[in-house]
Amino acid sequence: MLNLKEILLDISRAIVDHPDDVVVAEQEEENEVTLTLSVHADDMGMVIGRHGRIAKAIRSVMKAAAGSCGKKVNVEIKD
């Protein structure tokens, strides 16, 4: 079984300048998981990307990972 929270942490820590400030909160209800990502204020642009491209890519990877577990995932990026 994949740990979706750890996958999001690994992806996020790889692209930011302050990896120690990355925090993921997990909320699970039946087959749906909501992950809330918090990063250092200086790293917000790196996580979102131009026109939201990196955020969209992160969400796509997480949905693919969750699909293999038979779950749905929502990734929210906290300002």
C-alpha cells in the first residue's frame, strides 16, 4: 500500500529551497484523501510554478498514485 502523504512530501522537498519547512496534513474519509501542503513562503512560487503548471503536475502524479490504491486524492496548497 502506498503512503500518499510520504509521496507528496518527497516530491515537494525535492523542488523547494527549504525542505525542512514542508508540511503535509492528511485527512481521510472512506476512499477519499485530502492532502494539504504547506511550504515556506519563499518556496510558494516553486510549488505552484508558472500559471500553476507545477501544481497541476503534482496533482496529476498524486492522482495516478492514488488510483493504483483505489482511492481519490485532493491536493490543496496552503498559502
